[in-house]
Amino acid sequence: MTEAASIESILPSELVDAARRVVEANRALGRRIATAESCTGGLVAAAITEIAGSSDVLQSGFVTYSNDAKIGTLKVSADIIETFGAVSVAVAWAMAQGALAASGADVAVAITGIAGPSGGSAKKPVGTVVFALAEHGADPAHVVADLRHFGDLGRGGVRLQAALCALELLLPGASLDPA
């Protein structure tokens, strides 16, 4: 067997372990999930698909890195992006709602942020990430979102921490502080 063939996963073990917990817990409930990712670029969906049988749980994964993709794919209002910025509770919430509507999943998590090394500002420094969680049948007027400051951990570090946080949110019973 070659060295490449012996590699179980190219992703960090802590990310794969978190994804395994998400798949197992959601499978036990028959719950389907969707992801809407910006700064993580599909890392959450990639971690989930590292788990055999993840197709029982993962309905859809959307990578909407650009504002145009957020608008076109997830139906995020251009006015919301212009008013609040792509890294905002309003945009994350709209992304989560859009992923839920487009996928037919039971729950969707959205992630938008600034991984760096550039792109930050005084108000939104590198390492700022916003998460939102939307559930089928929940009141869409009740915004469930949170802004986190991971600090400048380097691009990979911010993306890893954001993906780990998003996976934790996909565990049944998880919640964010209402925004």
C-alpha cells in the first residue's frame, strides 16, 4: 500500500471527530442538515463527507464565497449585504434561511467571516466569524445567530475554528445566543 493510500483523511482528526459526532447524532434522529459556507469554503461539508454513511444526514452544502453567490444561490438580499456587510448577523441569518429553503433540510448552519490575512477592519478584524442556525418549522423572525472573534490565528486556523464551531451547532439541541 502506498503512503497516500494509507491516509484515512486529509483533514485534521479533531474536525473529522466532530463531523462523526454530527453524523451519528443526526442520523439517530433522522434529521437532515445543510450548510451555507463562505469563509470556510466547504470545509464543514467536506468534514461531514469524510464520514461513511454521511449521505443519510447531509442534504446539501452550499459554498457561497462571493456576494453574487450569496444573492443568486441563497437568495440573500443585496440590500442586506450592502447595509450590513457580508460578515454580519443579518447576512448569516439570510444564508441559513436560504440554505434551508433551497435544500429542504431540517436544519441549516451558515458561516461567513474574515479568515485573513487581509480583509479585516477596526470593526471587523481578521478572525471575525458570524454563525447562524435555522431550523425547519421555527419562526424565521426569531434570529439565531452569533458573532465570534477567533483572533488572527492565520487563515487556516480561523477556518478550522469556524468549521469546528459550525459542526458543534449542527448537534441536536445545540443553539446560539439569540441575536
